[in-house]
Amino acid sequence: MNTLQNKIDFAVILRVKNANPNGDPLNSNRPRTNYENYGEITDVCIKRKIRDRLVERFQSLKKEGKPTEGQAVFVQSDDRRIDDATSLRDRAEKYFKSVGKTLGANETVDLACAEWIDVRTFGQLFALSKKKGKKKEDGSDDEGDAGISIGIRGPVTVQPAFSLTPIDISSTQITKSVNGEDTKDGKRSSDTMGMKHRVDQGIYVFYGSMNPQLAEKTKFSEEDAQAIKEILPKLFENDESSARPAGSMEVIKVLWWKHNCKSGQHSSSKVHRSLTVQLDGNIQLGALDGMSPEVIDGF
């Protein structure tokens, strides 16, 4: 596969209606907002959804009997895990052990990027903790495994999504009429009270970029870029939950700017500023010398 030869910028416009797109665990799981009350979806949340779609893509390729070499996903959500690894360390060590030889840092990077598409896309920090060694005769710890910490910088960056206008958040008090704990007298325990929060409606936008120079390091290919391009319009499919019912979040449009060189015809900031998103989700595009985006409708 050829590594990425042209810089790529992209933008995703999405709609939220009666859903919690990204709860803040430090704020009672209310939808995230900035200090001006604009809705926010973190880049970490967006990349997690991209990884989930990549897992589904891997499963589809495997089911259809198509090649899956290099299409596995390293960082998998617990509810979408498709192997028996109990942690990232466990997944990494099982794979590297299967190589059957001692690996240096460069070999580890090359193997990780060749095996896992999300590693060569977003990068990964292999910060594996030290294992305790055997006890010495005096009772002190042996040195054991010194561990490993290897950073891989990925070519694809994703920015947080922000709403076009300040959002309204509705909160609903709920009860759980079930026995949460055993009681001494055997009677049903009292109802558990809780809260659910949702964004009534909002249009969000996030931007991203693909860097060919960094793609050379991880071997991020044209085919990998195409895989991300195909996933973005379906970003919220098969992502339903109580906080995000089916149909409550949808991608409206994906804009895909492909430059004619590695360094780019224009800066990413200039490309992103050329897009104006209206309150109803429609778009206006400013003029860019020698460039126009591919506009892809949401799934």
C-alpha cells in the first residue's frame, strides 16, 4: 500500500436532538459545554466512535472473506471487544510475543503500525507498567521487568466538536424500582433516584487533518484514508444507548479537501475557515485558489 501522498483536511457537520452526545463525569454526566454554554464533544469521544466503526469494518471484512491484514484495532471499547485481551498491555504483549523474538523500540513501532489501523492513524503511547520481579532472599523486590514506554505520533488529528449556538439542556429525574441491595428484613429496598440530561437540539461541527509527513512514519496509506472517509458519514450508526437513542444523532455532511501536494496548497486553518455552517445545517463555501471540497451526505 502506498503511504498518503496528499495532505487532507476534513469537516463533519452533525445534528443532535434529544440526546446526550458526550456526558461530563465530573458534572453529573451533563452534556459537555464550554464557559459560554456552547455544546462540546471532545476529540477523545470522536476518536472512540471512529475506532468503534473501524472494529465493525474489521468484522465485516472478516465475515466477507476479504483480507484483514493490518485492519485490526488496538484500542477497543469493552462492549465491542472482539478478542480475549483483558487490557491494552495484554493485547500488546500477546501480539509482540507471537513474533517470537526480542524487539527493539523501532521494531515495536513498525509492528504495531503494521498490525493496528488505529495506531498508524492516531498514534499510540505504549506506556506499559513495570512488572514486579521475584523476591530476593532479604525480602526486597528484584528489579523485574523494566517496562516499556514508546510514543507513536499519528498523522490524523481530530478537533473537538462545538455547537453553532449555545445549547439548552433538559434534565429529567428518574427512579429505579428494583432492589439495588439486599435488605435485612427481605423487603424491597427504596427506589434509587437519579437524573438524565439531554441536549434538546443543536448543530455541531468538528474538523480534522491528515499529515503525509507523519504518515510516512506510521505507513498510513491512501487506503487507510479512504477507510476513514467512508466511516465518517456513518459515525453514529450502531452507537445507540439510553443517552443517545437511535436517530437522535446524525451526520449531516462530510467535507473532504484533498490538496495536490504533501505540504498543502493552503493552511488547515484557512481551509477550515472557508466553510460557513448555517443554523439549519446548510453550508456556504468560500473560494480557495485551486481547491474545492468533496461534499458527502450523511448516511
